[in-house]
Amino acid sequence: MTDRFPVPAHDFRSISLLKPALGRGKTVLKALQQRRTIREIGGRAVSPQTLSSLLWAAWGVNRKKGPFGLPGRTAASASSSQEIDLYVALRDGVYLYEALPHRLIPVAAGDLRALALNRGQGNIGAAAPVQLIYVVDIHKLSHTSGFQEPGLQDPEIQKSYYYVDTGLIAGNVSLFAASQGLAAWFHNCQKPQLAQALRLRPRQRILFAQTVGYPAEE
């Protein structure tokens, strides 16, 4: 670890998120009608309630007992492996979202949101309050408690699964954003730098990022 990245700090703590505000927002059909990629995102902060509902909609627990006896999630995954780890970059640091018990665990202090953006894209999305970072844990995929199909041990088939599973979560984010008047943009990111900053385990790989906030004022 170089001095370039902040170390996990003891002065920023886990965040117990509010209960998701179910029943708010537009209908699914209306959200689908208004779903679109918006790259021009301003710096207006999202409320704790909105952040809580966003993370729950993305990848939260929606039933205590789902496939294979595991807690069910708002997005499907291969054999319910739930292999995608969702990191959340905010102004004060990067957190890991724990769907159960619906909280944020501190990972790295300091503002690392810029690393969730591609180099060379200028200031697009730089002011956005939330950057979601999608990370696959290959160990979870190959050691799932669900149905152990042979393909889960094959690197190429693993790749097809975790890309699809990421897309399902990102789709949830896009629909939630459309229902709440938010902007969302799914894109690549600075993977080596983020992996170093987040101290990922060998079996974890950064896949993509998604910028979320309010549309920039014209």
C-alpha cells in the first residue's frame, strides 16, 4: 500500500441505514418509460432515506427465506451465490453495503469517488454524491450454498454469470433512479487503483461503477 490511498480510519464508523421507504415513487411502468442514462449529474446530496432506499432497491434483502434457504435479494444471482459485493463511495469514504442487516461498513476513509470514474472523461459525474462500485467475489460464486452446477467452476461461465448478475443490480438502480427523479449512469472505472484502495482479496475483482445523484441544473 502506497501513501497515495487513505487507510481505513477508526473515526468513521458503520452506518445503520433507515428502513427503505416502500410505496414511494412512480409505478414500475412509469419508471420504465422514464428510464434513461443521465451523465450530467450535480453535487446535490441525497438524503439518508433516499440512500437507504437506493441500496435496498439495488441489492437488498426482500425476504428472509429465498432460494436454498438463503435470504432472498432484490436481484437474482447464479444459484443464489450472491457473489456481487456492492461498495458505496461517498464524500467521507468508501463503504461496503451489507444487505443484512442493511448497513454500510467502512472500508477506506477519504473521498475516492473520482476513482470510480474513467480517466479521460473530464468532469462528467465528478460532483455526483454517490458512486456505486460493483465487485465480484469469485469464491462466493464457486462455493455457493445453492445448486452446485459444474459451470460454476469454469472461469468463462463464471464470467458470464457475474456480468449478468451485475447488470440485474444495475438495472434495479436505474429503475429506482427513474422513479425518484434521480440520474444514474453505468460505466467503467479505474480498476487497478480502486482495487488497491479497497484492499480487495485475491478472489475479488472490480467490474463496473454506477454514478447516482440528481440531474445537474441546466
